[in-house]
Amino acid sequence: MAAALRQVGRPYVWGGGSSAGPTGGGFDCSGLALHAWSRAGAALTHYTGSQFRQGRRVPFSQLRPGDLVFFGGGSGDPTHVGVYVKNGVMVHAPKTGDVVRTTDFAASTYYRSRYRGAVRPAPRTAAS
């Protein structure tokens, strides 16, 4: 989560972000999640829909800093991901023309209505 927070203010770049950091000068939402979790020892793909399936589902009431929170997509794959900070706040790369920022998604009518769930990725262990 700290790795994601260090990116606040960096530009949104579609397809941007890797385990090493920003690419093309910035991050998209799944690239930011991938980067943050690589620092915690987990390997994620660079696609929101597959990240939604890369970890254990976590109920909203049990969210912990670093959990991935997902939004949108109707019944298909989610279309947006953020990294949970605390108290209903996430850090995320919202959209073209914007920057990585924190948002109180729990208090946002927009995000609350599009919330799909949360996942806690599993860091690699010495045995894996």
C-alpha cells in the first residue's frame, strides 16, 4: 500500500505500470495495483479482470490496507481497481487526464454503486 501511496500525483497512463514502477510516465489502475503488490512479494497480471481472481475474497467489513477493491463491469469483469488504504479510502489511477489519487470510495455515490468486491492477493512464500 505504501508503494501505491508514493505514486500519488503521478499521471494516469493507459497500460502504464510494472513491478518496477511507472511506464510511459505513469500508471493505469491495474498497473498501480500490480506495482504495489510486487513490493509485497505478490505477482499480479496487468488486467483488472484477472486481478479480481488473483487472491482471496474479502468482505468489506474485513478490509485491510493493501487489499484490492474492484468496481464496475456489471456482471462481467470489473473495470477498475484501487488499493485500499483505510476508513473507506483507496489510492487509484482513475482515468485519462487524471493523476494517481486517494478517494473515499465508501462515501462516494459513484464508487459505492459500482463496488464489486475486494481481494487480498497472496505474497509468494519461500516454498513457491
